[in-house]
Amino acid sequence: MVEGVSGEGVRRRRREYSEDVEETRVEEMSATEVAQEKIKTPEVQEKGSEVDEAGEVTAIEIVRDAIEKLREQEEKEGEISSKLEEAIEDLERIEKTNESTEKRLREALDSIDDSEEMIDEKLESRFTSMEEIEKAYQQHGHLGKEMNLETCEKCEQYIRVVNEDSQISDGKIADREGLGEQIIKKWREGETFGPTSYLREMENSRLEHETNVTDEALEHRIDPKDVQEITAKVLEQEDRSVKELTDVVEQLHKGIGSPELNSVHYAELYETDKPLVDDRLRDLAREICANREDIESDLNKRLGLVKVEYQELRVAVTDNRLYYWHVDTSPDKWLNVLADQKFYMSKEDKLRVIDETVRHLHVRGGGQTSEYYLNDLLGQLTRLENPAANRICRYWERHYFDGETLHFVADVRQKPDEFKHVTKHMGISHRGRVENLKWPEIREFRMKTCAIIDSDGTLSPKGQLRYFEKNDARRHLAVKVFQEFGDFKVKEYRGARGENKTVRVELPMVFGTMMKFWGIPEGDKAIHNKGLHESVINETLHIKIHYPREMVPEDGSISGNRVSVTRHNVLHAGKKEEVYRNKFGIEPLVNQAHIDFVREHGDPQRAQLRYNEGEIIRLYRSKMVEIAKKGDEGISYIAKDFMRIISENENKLLNDEVKHILEPLGIEIRHGAYYVQYYSQSQRLALSSTAETKTKDAAIRWVLIAPPNHPSKMNIAIELIKSDKIRSKRISKQIELDGLAVHPIWEEYLE
């Protein structure tokens, strides 16, 4: 089997080392001359001229003679020059250093000589069996032509020729094989044909690469000696179980020590000084790769990571290397939220990032070869559905990475939060551009945008996020919140009924991706009746204050001495019943008898939105309770059953907002179902629930902590604070004692 490195490359390095030796000699001579200048005296100069003529006395002897002469003059002059002593020490130190340097360089050159001889020997060797060729194809075949039947037959013919008895003539072999005598002669003399030449070249390149590990890669590499010690026992076994393979992977992982989150490490499952055919470590690597998913799952259990929130270990095998990626899967990382999105950068920055990644992982090969291994690695580490096959490409006309790839290369380069090179974002289909990305603090941004969309936004099945608002001032403020992420073109669509009607704003697709990740369901949120996402629930109070600021402007109101918010959830989807049943498995919670009950006992409402007068019928819960008590048996039964359904299907979003946001902020709230409402056009029945402050103190506390981001509602809040300054000041002090902060906007009103 052929292994080796480029002889020319080694000879070049030999020349470089020789030049270093010459430079060292020049430096040594220069140092001596400097010392001579330093101790220059008339006597020394005279002595020096004699030395130059004789050419035998060293610089040190000159100095010693000078010292003796100076000592003879000591009685006359009364002192001795300390500079001469210093010069002696300097010269001795310089000579020692130069001798040591030259010795090291000579040793390095001797080592290169040995390597050069070894390399030349390897370059002269050739494949002598089909087993060697097949092993080489397993290692390198993906980078060239496939080993089809024709290639296989040609290789077998080549092996027969090179292994033939040297006593048999070229002509006889040529007649037997049906080849030209000249070809037979060349093969027997060491020349190879197409596939074997290519494989030998790849092997030489591999060996040269593996013997020159970059400094960056050493930070990621598990010590090869540890790898050999750990794998020695299992290599003796012929049949290895998944458990035994996992044991090896776990032991190798311990070689990392205490790996940090957002880190990548690798173990080399091969020996650089062994031919492929003899290297059983590579066979072990292939077994691990074949059972990778089971090993990875078991390994995370063994390491206890299944119990650790937002952490996991991913495993991959490529180019006979075992990789470990310690991933931070937190929803507080932009690149996790936007894993499948495309992030663009300049061509120069993209190439630099690829080159840095290659150096850090010491990936072999240049251009397409290194890209093949990186893409194979990412393909195993990914958690995306249907990711692109070529996620790292040097020559592709579009210079972008998807979010997960950007996450990986950032962790490899140990720059987990570096986004400065990203210039813009575009969606999966290269649409919905957002430029000048600002990467705002994700936790605050999530709180504000989720509050807006939880109230007046919808997410289409295709991921398009739409926001609805008829108040122009409020709409502009809401859009400005989304523009904290970056600059984008605002697309607004007005209804046909005039300027005072609701305006639909279509936001870039990236915001739809965010909302989906943060738990906003597709379609009608009221039908799904989902609560807050865990990333919102688990936030700190200092971040949660941003939610009610955007909550009141959308579905809330401030009037008199109270603040209230109303939410809706659907009990029957009406005309969309089949759609939600087939797509989401959502069944109606009430039957036709309940709908008829509302239509019979409810009150017709005035015209609103697209509904004419009388097309909306409302039945208050209080009236339902009264009917349940005083109605006849049949009607009373329906009313009681209706009340049971309502109590079992309260609005989950409102309950979470009260329990996890408002009450932890110290705001006293009463909440519950208020009424049911039937819409004749859509034939759906919805339940409306309301949360409101219990007291005026609670209302003041709400607006002091989170004033509404809505011009007209903010004016009402200002009047509420100004109407009772003494009370407002008292509550503001209590807020500060509770470890929270009064919004800075109130400073001028509380003076």
C-alpha cells in the first residue's frame, strides 16, 4: 500500500531550514562585532589589528588581554572598567545561544533527511493486492470515479501484472492479458494506471496532511496516544456490539476533560504510519458510523445530558474521525431560533470563515475535498428537516450559511456569538429580505413581539406572519419593534371599506420562523387555544415587564381606575370544523344544542368589523348561571353542561399571562370567562375571557411598571398617574422595594 508525502515539499522545507542556519551564523558574527565595538580601547584596537593579521585569536581572548592590561594600569588609574566584565558575560551568553540554535536546526535537518528517505521509499511503492485497492477506495473513492465493474477488472489485471514472476517476459504477459508490451513494462517498473495513480496521490496527500497538524487543531484534537490506548482492547474483538462501541466512544469523550458548551472536538481513528489495509482503527470508525444514532442517544443518557435543559452532545464520523459537538440548544440563541434561515456575508468573509474552520478541525484536502468532509460532517450533526446537501461551498454564487451551519462554524472557531460578518438575511426561498441586521437582545425582543402577535397577529401555513391594526400610530410603533431586528420594506394592505378600517401588515418570513419557534400556532390562534411558550414563562421579571407594555395596546384597555385585557378561544370552528379536524385533530367542544342555546338566549350586537347588526349574538356567563338555576329541566341541563365546558376550556393564553407575568410583577388581577359569542357568517362559537386589575393601586402599579406602547392609551395612563400623585409615589417606592423598576418615562410625572 502506498503512503507518503510530496518529496518536493520536504526538500523545500530543507532549503528553508538551511537558510535559517546561515542567518543564525550571520547573527552570531554580528553579535561578536557589536561586543568588540562595546569594549573598544586604544590597546584593544591595537591588539585587534594584530589578531586580524594572524586570524587565530578569538574575540574572548581579545577581551581577556584587554582586561589584563587594564589591571596593570589599575594602580595608576585606580579603577577597572565594569563594562568589560559585562561584555564577557554577553559574549558567552550569545555564543551559547547560537550553539544551541544551530544544534536544534541541525537536528531538524537530520530529521527531515530521515523523513525524506522514508517518503521516497513510500513513493516508490505500489499496490500489490486488490484488498489494498479496495481499502483505498473506501477511503478516497467518493472524491473520484466510482469503482465500477470495468475499473475493478482493470485493477485486478494490474495486480496480476505487478505480482507476476520476474522471470516471465513482458511479451508473454502482454499476450496473456491482451495488453501492449510497453504497458506491461511500465507497470512492472512501477508506473501506475488511472485509478491507482489517483489513489496513490490521495494517500500521499493524506499522509503529508496528517503529519502537519495546525496549532488551532490541537485545541480540538483528543491525544492520539489516548485514542490508541482506549481502542486497543476492542480492536482484538471481531464482533462488537453497540454497547461495546458506545463504551469506546464514551471513553474517548473522557479524553476531552471537561468540555465546554459550544465546543467541537475530534478523535483520529487511524494511525498515520500504517497502510490502510493494516489499520483496524478505520474499520472501527466505520462500525461507529453505521451505529451512530444509537450510540449518540445512549451516550447522552450516560452523560446525564437528557436531564440537562438545552444541552446535548452530537456525534459524527467522517474521514475516519470521530467528532463531538457539545451544542447549546437554548431558545435564547438566535442561531437556534433561525437554524434553517439563510444569512449572507461578503465572498471574502465567507471564504475566510471556511478556511478558519478547516484549520481548526485540520480537515484534509483543499477546495472540494475539504468541503466534502465538512458537508458530510454537518449532514450527520444536523437537526434540520431536508437540509441542503452542499451547505458549505466555496464556489457557490450565493455567499450564505444557514443558521445551523453558522452555529457550528462559530462554535468550531470558538466565537459563538459573532455575527458581525452577516450582512443580511433572506428566507429559505431567498425572499423576505432583512438588511443591516442588528441582532437585538433576543429575550427582550421575544417578549415584545410575542405580546404583539399573541394579540393581533396570525401565522399562515406557509410561515407568513401578518399583523392587524387600524390605529396608524400604534401600527407604526409595533412595526418599529420588529425593525429592531433589521431593516425591511413594510408591506401594508388596507381593506376596501376606507382608511379607518383594519390594516394588514405582512412581515418578512424570518419573523414567521421566530414566532413558530416561540409557540405561535399556524392559522387561527383562538381555535388552537395555546398558552405561552416556555421560553416566555421561564423568563426573569426584569425581562417580563416588556410583555404587558405591548399587551395592553393590542387587546387591552385603560379606563377609569382599571386596566383590563380580553382574550378569545373558539369552542366550535363552524365552517372551518373539517379543516381544523383534518389538519390539527381539533374537535368541536360544543354541539348544535349549545349553539342553539346561545342563539335563543343571547343578545344581538350592533354592527362591527365585517358583521352587520344582529349577526353577532352574545350570551353573558352571568345570564347562563341564572338560566341554570331558574330554567326548566331541559334548558337548565344545557346551561349547566355549557358552564362545565367553559370551566374546562378556559383561555390558556390569558391564564398563563396572569399566572406567569402579571401576578409575579405584583399586580393583583381577577380573571375568568365573561361571555360566549356566536358569529352567524362563520358559524363559529367563541368564549371571551377577561383579566382586570382588582384595585386602583393595581392599575397604577401596572402602568408604572409597563406603560402602554400606544399613544392614546398612554395619554389615559398619564391622567391616571396625575390624578393621584401621592398614591402613585407611594406605589412607585413599593415597586422599587420589590426589586423592580418604575419605567423612566414617569420621572417627570412623579417629581
